[in-house]
Amino acid sequence: MRFKALAVTGLLALAGGPGPARADGPDAIFRKSTVWRALTPNDKLAVYGIDDPAVDGVACHYTVPEKGGVKGSLGLAEEVSDISLACRQVGPIRFREKFEQGDVVFSERRSLVFKKMQIVRGCDAKRNVLVYLVYSDRLIEGSPKNSTSTVPIMPWGTDPATPRCGEFVKG
């Protein structure tokens, strides 16, 4: 039985499906079952957290549906595109590098080959707000399902310096 669990975990990791978090991957916060299945894993909603790799002080949380059943447990199910996103300032904001509008913050495969979820970042320079967008795309056709979250850049603690995101956008 232990061999079977290790084999399934290995297949899921290779397929890009749910499995142990990579060191640079998302942090699994919790999962909640939505569809009970008698003999195979349940369908779930899973909440994950990530830090913006180019902007210190910003964290995003997203929720994705995860298919259960035989296909889901083997990493073969194509996941739906219903993804929600919330990003917040969690500390003083520091830009590590310049970025382009629409730079990818995080991406993850949502099916064995055809679908990928992406979180991208932009800057509303007029309002000094970071804008995050999550969407999924497919090899043939994209998905119109998406979610947007904004992070107004505010002073943090006693540090009066508030960077302007427009100063860090390339171009």
C-alpha cells in the first residue's frame, strides 16, 4: 500500500498536479471537500499562498478546484478554470527588480498538457497600485474566466518611504 501511495505521488508530481509543494512553489493553506466520492479521493477546493518573487511585502492567496476520482488521483483530470485571487500588502513593499506589465508571478499546469494557470502583475502608476490577474489558458483556446486583485502601496510601520510602482516598470 505504501508503494502505491508513493507511485501516485510521483505521478502527480510529474504531471504537475497536486502533490508535495516545491521549495519555490505555493504553500498549501487548506483544502475543503466539495464532492464526496466513496472509493476515490473527493473533489476539493484548495487554498494556496505565494509571495511575489519580485516585490517584497506582497502575498497572494488563490483558490482552485481540484478534481478527485481516478483521473484526479492520477493527475490526468483537466481542472476547471474557476480560480479566485486575493493579494495584500503584508509588510513594507520593496521592489527587487524592474518588471514589465503582465510579468508572470506564478504559473502552474492545470492539466497534463493543455491548460496552464497564470498569475501576472501590473502597475497602475497613476494610483500607485499593484494589479494582479489570475487566468487560465489552453493550447488551442484560452478561458475568459479570471480574477483580479489590487494592492495599494501604503507606508508600513514607521517607515515613511513609499515606493512608486511606476518607477519599477520597464519601458
